[in-house]
Amino acid sequence: MILVGVLVLIVAAAATDATHEAVRRLLDHVRTVIVHYPATGLLLFVLLAALSGMLVFFSSAIIIPVAVYAWGKGLTIALLFAGWMIGGIGSYLLGRYPARRIFQRMIPARKIKHYEQMISKQTPFAVILLFQIALQSEIPGYVLGAARYDFRKYLAALAVTQLPFAVGSIYLSESFIGRQYLLLATLGAAAIVVSVVAFKLFRKHVAAKGR
């Protein structure tokens, strides 16, 4: 219900002239900076996308429209996917090695401990996919790293789940900028449905395993 509420607010913001014009002006300004410093802009975008895959309090959603506006869909998808993959690898490594203690204030410890009890090295790959889709955040990386889950399988699951969400995020941003309300609502609703269904299937597997 919270996600649906957020989606409604986003669509409402896109339909508001004042909000949309303010976003347009901001994007124009940022695109000018990127044009003058292209290499720095690319590096910064990938870095911010990577951070969004590692830190619970940071999201790359706010910078995606900037990238789409400046570079177009194709390059932005590639950069966003690369950043999320780097962030996912970073969260896995932090979960696997003692260095994660340094970041314990940045990591939702209770949630990770809760999911660590559900995941092990032997967890089927299909379940890991559901876990990754259901929690499109940094949590799966930390949990799977702590569980010593096979790194290659983790990378495969990460890539399979992140690429569609990267593409979807780009089209969401483009529909927001272009004020395509129906497309914006449809894509947002589809993402919510997929995440909710994946979470329910994951919970069902966990419940069956606990019997």
C-alpha cells in the first residue's frame, strides 16, 4: 500500500505544471554540467548508482532522469546496470568479510539477521532469484555474502534481476519527464506487482522449509 501511495504521488507530481517545470529547469542545468565535464559525469553517475546498491538510505532514483535527459536511454541503462552490479558486489563482500562491522550503522542489522535465518549455501537458485526480486535493495547482497552463498551464482542472480529493473527505471524516468501518465502508472504498478508476487512466493518457500 505504501508503494502504491508513492506511485500515486509520483504521477500527481508529473501532472503538476509547477513541479514538472522545476524538474525540467534542474535537468537542463545538470545536463549543461555533464556536457562540459562528460567523463566526470559518467563516473559520478556510476558511483552514485553503486552506492544506491550498498546503502539503505540512498537511492539512485533521483539521478536517473538527469542521466536519461543528458545521455539517452541506451547509455543510461548500461551505466545504471554497471553501477548496480558494482554496488551488489560491494554489499556481498561487506556481508562476507569482517569489514562489514565498519558499516554496521549503515546496514539494517535486524532485517539482515532475520533473512540470514532463511538463506543458506544450499538455497536453490530460483529462490535466490525471488529473494533478489522481492527486495530490490542492498539487503540480499549482505545476506548472501554472510551466508557464503556461491559468488558466481549470486552474480548471475544479480544480473538477471537488475537488468530488467534498470530498463524499467529508465522508462519510468522518461515517462515522468515526458508526462506520459498512463505509461508511468502502468510501469510503476507492474514493478510493484512483480515485487509483491516474488516476495509472497519467497515467503511461501521459507514457510514450507520451516515445517
